Amino acid sequence: MLSNDLIVGAKAAAAFSGLSERQVYHMAEAGTLPCFKRGKRLFFRKSELEAAFRSEAVNG
């Protein structure tokens, strides 16, 4: 279900990913962390974060 895949806010994304909140903001701004913005809130999809980190592990 799509709603189970959604993470709201950088703090929640940081807790999910193991990054600091500051790293989440920096990576989101740089475009290296997939997210979208509605108003002043950032939204992340767990599936996209997992794919981004899988890709980084393979390429990194």
C-alpha cells in the first residue's frame, strides 16, 4: 500500500535511513536523496530510499 511507503519529514527519513537529519537535508537539496516537497514538508518513499542506498552500495 502506498501510504505505508511514505515517510513524512526529514527527521523520520533520518531515523529510517540511519543518517543524521542534517545529512538528509543536504542530500535532498543536492538531489542525491529522492524526495518531493509539499509546502514546507519533505516527503520520502521508503522504497525509493532503499533503492538509492542499494544503488550506492553497488556503485560506491
